[in-house]
Amino acid sequence: MSKSVAVIGAGPVGLAAAAHLLERGLEPMVLEAGPAVGHAIREWSHVRLFSPWEYAVDQAAARLLEPTGWNSPDPHAYPSGGELVERYLEPLATRTVLADHIHTSARVTGISRVGFDKVKTKGRAEAPFELRYRNGAGDKTIRADAVIDASGTWFAPNPAGASGLPAIGEGEASTRIAYGMPDVFGRERNRYAGKRIAVLGAGHSAVGTLIDLAMLAQSAPGTEIIWLIRGEDPAKSFGGGANDKLVERGALGTRLARLVAEGVIKVETNFRVTHINETAARLRIGAGSSCCGREAITDELIVATGFRPELGFLSELRLALDPALECPPALAPLIDPNMHSCGTVRPHGALELAQPEPGFYFAGMKSYGRAPTFLMLTGYEQVRSIAAELAGDVEAARRVELVLPETGVCNGPGTTQDAGCCGGPAKADASACCAADETAKKAGASGCGCS
Ligand SMILES: Cc1cc2nc3c(=O)[nH]c(=O)nc-3n(C[C@H](O)[C@H](O)[C@H](O)COP(=O)(O)OP(=O)(O)OC[C@H]3O[C@@H](n4cnc5c(N)ncnc54)[C@H](O)[C@@H]3O)c2cc1C
């Protein structure tokens, strides 16, 4: 009998995992909490991707789709989240053999090994996994020889509070707070038009929302935008501009820089939210002590401070996670934003993603834990490698088959920005962000070569 592999989550990476597993003669079972595939992406269906179709389609998935007469999209065009679901994930899940392997409305609530609690060791590695999941008909159990957790992080956004805990009053003021990337220019236009809105955060989601609000302000007089950042330099969010190999990713930062320079977006730096009150139909967003700190008074707050992995349902498994990022430890030095911000991560796979619990792997957005800048393409390479490993093809599992587009940003310690990202840009085909980084990586070093 072929090995069974449970895949948690039917996002782009979970479905790609299933496609690779099938190609390898393994038996995938995809469990998806939402009523349809791409459940998380449907929540940001209005957002245009900064990477084109050629970086959004997995190769094994494409091989499954081709014989179905799939109308493959222009590789150089940029899909919205909605188009990604409609033109790629849905046909993949309904028109190919994958359809027989996907269970929707099936939320995984716990994983263990049959007959083994976390403490028991002898014989553990040979015991199959037991996955508990919940659907409309109550609690169910399935068994699997291996598990790939590709459940993403979208449904666990970070709070507004700068300490990582919710700000005092954040829960009580929830009717005026949104998390992630609300559709401010479309579905939620009425909520935001003509209002004073604060956006908290400095990553891609914050940047995208600020640009959408600026478009809203053009047609809705009275719309005011305040950008709250915890750091002191808004330029850190402007990205690599023309140096970014993903043109649209670079353009986002350039557009934001212009809107800030023109005064369309007002910036409050060093703003570390501690408390939020709702009084007289307005939000008082406070940074510092409630008596004498700073305040921003707004109608709405959009919190775009990143995401964190949901680890509760994994508590019966033996996991090793980086203490800061909550990602597999071997991955941490490649993606730690404290060390560098290259955004260009060396391809990695089964080896780096392995856990003390043999047969259990993280993949996709969740494999990055709390770190930002995950690319779908990275996830596709991860699951190609994991499927090869599970099929016993160790050579293919270790082979690196991916060159990621560099961001053109590198501000790790020791970087001389004036010298053009620590010594000039890396070669076009290198998986490094700059010359020094490329040299370091060739020598087998990890982390950013600039530091
Ligand atoms: C707004 C936004 C824009 C982005 N733009 C780009 C881009 O342009 N290019 C790029 O390469 N990347 C982009 N990314 C990053 C990343 O590639 C995407 O988030 C991508 O969707 C990650 O795929 P995934 O399969 O890992 O996770 P997800 O797409 O989040 O899928 C995870 C799935 O798991 C399900 N799930 C969660 N918990 C459970 C559970 N307990 N049981 C069962 N199922 C569960 C969810 O419902 C969901 O369907 C973007 C991310 C965001 C948020």
C-alpha cells in the first residue's frame, strides 16, 4: 500500500503538496477548514499579487491541469487573489484527480501518534499519525503515515499592542478595528470613505492598504490617512524600488514613498501602541503611558502587524521551533528580520523543515512562523522536496531547484547602503541579495553575508 500523507490546508502550497505527492505515487488527504479551497486567499481576493503568474503556479500542479484543457494564464500578468483562486486553485481542486483527495469544511483540531502520547518514546516513530478534525457532523479521526502542515498564518494576525499582547482595550474596541488587508476601496468602501483612518504596520500588507486608502481619498473627500509605525524610519518600508527583481513589489514601495512625500499620508514614527479606547464615537490610540504618552484620534484602525502560526493543535507532537520566530530552527537564520532584510531566501526543503517528530513537516507560509516575506515559489520548492523525501528519493529531496527573485534590499548589520547593498548587486541568476551575500553563500555560510 502506498504511504498516506495528510496535508493540512488547501491553499496554494497545500494543493501543490498534494500534486507532488500524487506524482510520487503517495496518497494525499487534504483537510481544509474552510468551505472551499483557497479559503484564506478569498479573504484578500481584492489584492493584486506583486509576483506574476509564472511565480504563482506550481509545476506539478500545472502537469495535472494540462490534460484538462486548462487555459493557463499569461505568465507575465499579475493576478489578484480572487483570480488566483478562480483561474488556478479551483480548476486544480475540481477538474483534476486531486478532487478525490480534498475534504473541505474539515478543521484539524489535534494531531498525535496512534497509541502514543507526547511522552512515550519506544516504537513512536513507527506509529501512524492520528489527526482529529471537525466537520458539520462532529469530531472525526483519520490516520496517516506522514503529515504536512500547510495551514498558513492568515487567521492568526498579530495584535496592535507593541509588546505582542493585545493593547489594553483592543478587544473592547473591536468594532472599529480590522486586521490584515480589508477591501477599503471595494467591499468595505462605505466603512472607510470620508473617515480618519490609522494604519499600523510596516510590511507589504500595510503598504498595500495605505495605497488603496490613498486611491479612496481621491474620490471620497474628507478621507484622512495616518500611518503608525513602531520604528523611526518609514523608508524601510519603501523596499528595493527599481532594484527589486519583482517589478510590482518594488513599485509598491516607490508609490508609498511618493504619497508620503506629497503629504497624502501622514506618518507617526516610534508609535508603539499600548492602549486603545473608544470614546464619543472615536478611537483614541495611545502609545506610552495613559497619562502622558502620545495619542492618535481616528474613526478606524487597520492593524497590519503581521501574522503568527497557530500551534495549539500541534501540542501533542514533538516540535523544535526557533524561540523567536516559531519556525523550524534551521530556517531561522535564513529569514530572521533581526539579522537581515534581504527577503531573498536560499531554497530549502525536507532537510531544513524536518522536526523531531519523524514524518511531520511544516510547509508554506506557516513554515516561516512569524517571519515576513514568504513567496509562494518558496513553498512549492519546499513541498517538491518533502514529497521526494517521503518517497525515499533523498537525492531529489536535497537538490536545489529554485532561483528566487532578489528584493534589491539589504540592510543587515554592517551593510554599506551607499556602496549599493554591501558591495554591489549579486549576479542576476544568484539566489543572494548582493555581492557579499553571494560570496558568503557560495562558501556555505548561512544568514546574510553582509553581516
Ligand atoms: C495579502 C497577501 C498578499 C500576498 N502576495 C503574494 C505575492 O504576490 N506573491 C507571493 O509569492 N506570495 C504572496 N503572499 C504570501 C503567500 O504566498 C500567500 O499567503 C499564500 O497564500 C501562502 O500559501 P499557503 O498555502 O502557505 O497558505 P494559505 O493560502 O494561507 O492557506 C492555508 C489554508 O489552510 C487552512 N487552514 C488553516 N487552519 C486549518 C486547520 N486547522 N485545519 C484545516 N485547514 C486549515 C486555511 O483555511 C487556508 O485555506 C501574499 C500574502 C498575503 C497575505
